[in-house]
Amino acid sequence: MNTIEFPKINLQVDLPEYIDEFTYHQYLKYCELMVMFQNKEISFFELKVLLLYHCLNMVVDDKTKLSEAECQEKNYNIYVATTLLDNLFNIETDGNKIRVTHSLLFVDNKIKSITHNNKIYIGPDDLFSNITFIEHIEATYAFSQYAQTKDEYWLNTLVAILYRPQKPDTEENRISGFDGDKRLPFYPATVEARTEEFKTIPFHVKYGVFLWFWAVEEFIATATELDVKGHKCDMTVIFNAKANKQKSIGMPGVLFSLAETRVFGNRKETEQEPYLNILLRLYQNHIDIENAKAKNNVKN
């Protein structure tokens, strides 16, 4: 977090340096402006100026007349301040061309819930901590389809998978067997209706969900010390191995393989297992295989 000082009015204001420092409203404004930039509605500099004004809770003052020197000083100060936002982006330059992409260094879900048509839909917890295995499989497919096709149907589907109505406030949900997830359980059969309903959610809000899912996927796949139930797991050995396999069975194949071992029960029970538990099991399997190889090498 950067701090900007306004000496004339004795004021200090915090300015986010990374996405994980955004508030909910700042994150939505970032997503909105990034969409406008990608659609060539604003320049990159305009994006940063508008984001700067929003984060500092400033408004454009067109009424106060400034001298030329004061205008130059104001514009220079704005330019310098916008450079403090550069860590929010990956910026590549090639001559006069500039390529700007997201710096996806965050795992906290900034969009905790979405209110739409007078209904509240609850989103997942940070770092996929309450996403089930089957939910992740379905969400990953919708995510990849949108990334490849840019068909908004798949973006709506992704949000419909992840954001669901809240569980009823019953004694059972409050006490008996409560798993910590405030959302109704994931049922694939209910997704299509929400997909249709979510067509009218503002695009930048749905895009914000997409970015968060992308960020967490990247974080997990590259984490060398992911904490899962107190175990420090090097996820790169799992995801690199998957990437290097020419004919990978993918996560659906992992589902059936684990169901056959009945580590988590049958297929339906395995589907409802938390995704992070599945990753922990895959990591433990990898360690067991490597230890077995090491023992065989010693014997030979």
C-alpha cells in the first residue's frame, strides 16, 4: 500500500499497490476500467487516472480556474501518482506499442456476494477453500471455454456455478454438520437457470469473478508451499506433471481414479470432497511414489 500526502490540507490517503489491497468497490472499478481499456474505449493512461481518482475518492474539478503553471504542476502530480499503480498491471512495451495485462497476485475473493433481481447469491471463500471437487471441475470447464471463445454464455455459466443462494437459516444448517459453506450445495441441474438469469448482471462484475478464478488457479498451480490442512505442499510437482503428460486424463479422470480407490468413498462422495483435499491427496500420492522409487534405487 502506498501513501499519498496532500500537505496543503494536511491529508494522507492510502493508495493500493496490488489487487489484493483493493476494497470491494475499488476492485469493481478496476474491472470496469480494464474492460473499457480492452474495448479501446479509453487509453491506458486514462484508465490509470480514472482509477487513481476513484481510489483517492477525488472528483474532477472543472470550475476552479488554474494558471498555466498550476495546470502543469497538477498534471505532473497526477502523472507521478499514476505510476504508483503500475504494479497492478503487467506492462510490456515494443516501440510505440504497449501491451497491458493483469497482474493476478491475489487469492481473496473480492466479490463475496452478488445481489441481482432482489436476490443475494453467495460466492466461494478465499483460495477455493469451500469449493468441492465437482464444482471445480465444472467451473474450470466454463472458465476455459470463456477464455478460448469469449462467448459470454460461458462467463455467465462460470458465475452461476460459483455463486449460489444462501442456505436457509435452519437449526440444522447452523449447528448439525455445518461445513462452513453458506451457499446451497452445488447441483449441476440448477446451473442453467442461473446462467440465464445472470445474463443481465453487469459484465464487469462477472469479469471480476473470472479474474479471481484465474488468479487462484495460477496461484495454486505455481505454489511451492501451499498450506492444506497444515501440510506444506509443492503443487508444481502435480501441475507440471499434468502439463508434461501428452495424454493427461485430466481432473474428470482423477475423479474416477480416486472413486475406484474409495479413499473418499464412491464417485458421488468423491465429487463432494473439498477440492483442496483432492490436491492434498494427489500430492501425498506423488510423495509416496517418489519414496518408493528411492527405496527401489537403494535396493538396486
